Amino acid sequence: MRPRIDLNCDLGESFGNFKIGFDKEIMPYITSANVACGFHGGDPLVMANTVKLAKQHKVALGAHPGFPDLMGFGRRDMKLTDEEAKNYVIYQVGALQAFAKAAGSDLQHVKPHGALYNMAMKDTALAEAIVVAVCAVDSRLIVFATAESELERAASKAGLRVAREVFADRTYNSDGSLVSRTVPGAVIDNPRIVANRAVAMVEERRVKAIDGKMLDLGDVHTICVHGDNLEAVGLVKALRKALGKAGVEVKAAGEFL
């Protein structure tokens, strides 16, 4: 059987008159879209238009809930109570679920955004609060998480499906976390490098950290490219071409998990 991989991208992050990303150009090349739900980016009109665009291109929809931090684009750590974290996620997933239903579509997954995602990989209580929220909304939803993370463990324990995610356009620390965007070179914008990394992640199940250490990734289910990467369009095109050449079948995670 050919290896299968989902290609996801963070989209719908524009807000009002402020445009972020290249949603229309990227959507034809991905299989899953993580749609901002209004807290770190996105607004009702952007959410509706992104859902419509995803349906047009037969791209699976996922909610991309983040911290209530428009000024920091959801990339600044926040300390929440478990109850706050749970309800913030319910609020955002529910909002996108409503837009999906209005368009005649369904949600496939939930992928926390930015600092919420990074913190939930290591914070057991935060991870469990996110999972409680997902289960409360719809236990059929897939959770996107990094391998061996607290979020993966919490989701699996709750009986949810988990898509193990890797990042083709970001560098890794030796502990498996992503290098901070404040560090030069943390974001990779060279299509050839990104494509080669992605193929190696799928075929070899490992990636080189910034200190040269090889990290074991285990089974990889979905690869992320960030929609606000200035080279995102070229990256997703290069990824699709390289994965196809390597014999990897690119399809939405919900079709094989």
C-alpha cells in the first residue's frame, strides 16, 4: 500500500481590512485547512468565505482555536484556568462548526493554534482541557498533535482519533519542540528544502534538529505548512510535487485514520 499523508495549512487568518496569507492560491494544493475562529485571527466574514473556498476545492475543514490575542496573533503564552481553556475551545470550534453546517459541510478536525498548541504539547492540564472541549462538541473530530505529546496522550486516552503532525517549514529543537520564531532560520521558506524535509519525514520518520540530533517521529499522518509564510504557495506546490514523485498518496486525514 502506498504511504498516505495529509497536507494541512493554517488559513482564514485575515481580519477586517487586514489580509494575512494566500488562501485562494494555497487551497487547491492542500487536503485539510485549519481555519482561524476569531480569537487570534479571522472574523465571521473571513470564516464563512474560507469554509466556502474549502468546500469548493474539496478540502477537509478543521477548527484552529487559539488564545484570545489578536494583537499577538495568538503566539504569546497565556495562563488560563482549565475552565477558561475548555470554554475558549468550545466557543471557537462551535463557531466554525456553525459556519460549516450553514455551508453544507462538516468539520474533520481540531488543531490548536500557536502558543495554545505549543503549551498543550507539554502541559497535561491544558491538553486535557482542550480534549474535554473537543469531546463536548463532537467526539468524532480528529485532534492534530505532535507525536508523544501531552495533547496526543490526552486525546488518545479519551478515545479520540489523533493525527500525528510534523512541520515542513519549521526547524526543531532537540526535545522535539519547534524553534522559536524569534530565532533566525526558525521558519524555512526554501521550497526545495521544505519538500525534501517532508519526504524524509514520511519515508524515514525522522528529522534533524538544529543541533544536528536526529529526532524519531514515528508514524506521520499530516504535514503542516503555515499560511502566513511568505513563500507558502511555492512551498505547498513543491510539497505536492515531491510527495507525488515519492509515491506518497496525499489525502485528508479523515479518509485514512
